[in-house]
Amino acid sequence: MSEWLVLALAMAAACAVVLAIVVINNRRVPEDDDPSETPDVLEYMTMMIGVIYAIVLGLAIAGVWEGRGAAQESVRQEAQAMHEISARAAVYPAEVRDRIRSDVDAYVSYVVHHEWTHMTEDGELSDEGTTLLETVRRSVTDYHPANDFEGQAYQPLVDQVSVADDARNARGQNAGETMPGVVWFGLIIGALVTVGLIFTLQIRRTGRELLLAGLFSVLIAFLLFLIWDFDAPFGRGVSATSSPFTDLFPQITK
């Protein structure tokens, strides 16, 4: 099922439930009931709870968005490091240079075409990707420079392998969902409490009041969906992409 369809159904359901409760409650209100008699302290508590929940929602959205940005940055660093390895190997003899570049291309191709799917579905890195990166490491470290010029390029190449390994580990840590279950529990309970409190304000069945009640519930549903969508940096609609790899290694897409 499309994520946008899930969003539409969730917002429609939230709006329908709220409006149904408003209409049902309104039928039970006596004709001589005065809405202006709502205690001031109740209005104050409703407002404060709404403000607190809005802050919590804002922090949650900022957290998952920052997590997505960190995930994309780790992909960029990994791709850049692999590109540097391939480029700096130019000072080595043709046989060594071609072997390093071939191993780099094999690793990048596997990440883009296979590991990315595995990561989004299972929330973890694959053993094959780790093995291919280790092959790149051995290709770089096992060669003994033949002269000072090659020796000057050796350590930077080893350093770039370490950078790629570190960025890969960071990508693996961000592969699954980042929001703890207890936070989701608080967000959902907070949404139910916040939406439920609007019924204490004696909403009538006027078009304006029904519209505001429906829009409020739809907004809450949309924000929760937004947090859920960002919660898996590599696995859902607005997710980190493998474009840094394909941009720096266009040959792997051919």
C-alpha cells in the first residue's frame, strides 16, 4: 500500500472519528445548555496541554529530520572516500591501480544494487558488503610502495579506507528505525489526550466549529505520519538515497 494512501486514510479516519463524536455528543446536550459556562481553568488546562504536546511534536520532528540528515551525510562521506581511493590509486603501477579500482567499483556496485535493498528491508548491513570492503582494504594495504612517490600516497589511501569503514558503520547504525518505542507511546497517548480535550470545550454542530475540529485532528494525524516517515532514514518515502555513489561512480549504472 502506498504511503500517501496510508496518510490519506489516517487523516480521513481521524477526522471522521472526531466529527462523529462531536455530532453524537451534541445530540446528548440539553437545549438549555450554555457553552459559555465552560470553566476558565478547563480552557487554560486544554491550552497548556496543547502547547506542551506541540513542543513535543516539534522536538520529535526535529530529531527524526536530523537523523535523516546524518544518514545522508554518512552516505556522502562513504562515497567520497571510495572515490578518493579510486582516484589516488593513479600513482600506483597499472596492475595494482586497476585491481584497487576494480575492487572499489565492485563494492560500490554491490552497495547501490543489492545492499541498499537489503538495508531498507532488514534494517542492517549485509555480510557481503563487509567482505567487499575488506577486499578493498587488503588491496590497498597489501601493496608495498616501490618508491618515495608511491609511499607518499600510501598512508592517505589507508586513511580513506578507514573513513569509508567509519561512514559505513554510521550508515548501518541509521539503517533501522531510530525512534524508541516509549517515545511513540508518548506521542500516540499525547495525541489522544490532546484531541480528546477539545470535546470539553462544548463544541456545537456549527460549520465553523466542525471544520476546526476536523482540521485539528487531521493536522495531528499528518504530523504523526511525518515523524513515522522520517523515522527510518533509508526505508520510507522521504529517505536518504544512494545518489552520492551514483554521482561519483556513473560507470556502475551502465
